Amino acid sequence: MIKEHHYTVAVTWTGNLGQGTKEYRAYDRSHTISIDSKLDIAGSSDPAFRGDKTKHSPEDLFVASISTCHMLWYLHLCTNAGIVIVEYTDRATATMIETEDGGGRFTEVTLHPEVVITNASLIEKAVELNHKANELCFIANSCNFPIYHKPVVRSQG
């Protein structure tokens, strides 16, 4: 049976500087992302598009969603395989192209998970499970570009 899940996110533009969107430079790109029972996220556009570099952009959050979805599947798969992870860090990178009409799209994302496990004999299996995590990741399955993985797994100590 297919299970269906629904999500509700409220986005409120907070960038009216007094003139609304009267002209391109007359408004700020700031906004607040709100989800019931969770902390608000201060957002803006990317600085390349007149955004505030101190706030999260949609592009930042998109890449973060790919990285975190992968991590959560990976942790689950390792747990099921008897691999004890004690540290996990990913420094995901992404490439987005801008088209002549001002639009654009992501062309690739590369995840760089650095994982520390307790049993050195399971390093090879821990590396392999990155591929399975990608196959199961809800976000990765929703993307139309390649997502690469360059995992580094080492044992504790």
C-alpha cells in the first residue's frame, strides 16, 4: 500500500521597505518560513539576486534537504546493518546554472559525508550503504539531476 504524506509550510514576505514592489530595487527579499510547532527560519534570496547573505536562501535549504535526507536514511541503514556510527558530518556542494532569461536549475549536488564508526571491519559496508541511502532518499528521488557521493568512513580511535 502506498502511504501519502502531506506538508504545510507558511512563507511570509517581510521585505516591504515602504514602497512594496514599486521597482526592482525598492524591496528587500527577506521572508520568514514557518511550520507549526517549529522554529521559524529567516530567509532571503541568494546574495547574487539582491539577497541577505546572513539568511538562508531557497538554494541553501534545497541542498540541505538533500544532505539531511541522505543522512537520515544512511543512519537508519547502518543501524539495521549493525554499524555503529559515532560521528557524521557532510559538507555538500552544488552547482546551479542561471539561464539567459534569468531562470536556472541545479545541475548536480555532491555529498561529502565523513563518518566515524566503531568497528573498522565494517568500513567497506559503511561506504556501500551510501548508495542504498541515495536510492531510498525521498528528496534525491525527486531531483532531476545527478547526486554524487564521496564518502569517507574511518573507525574510531
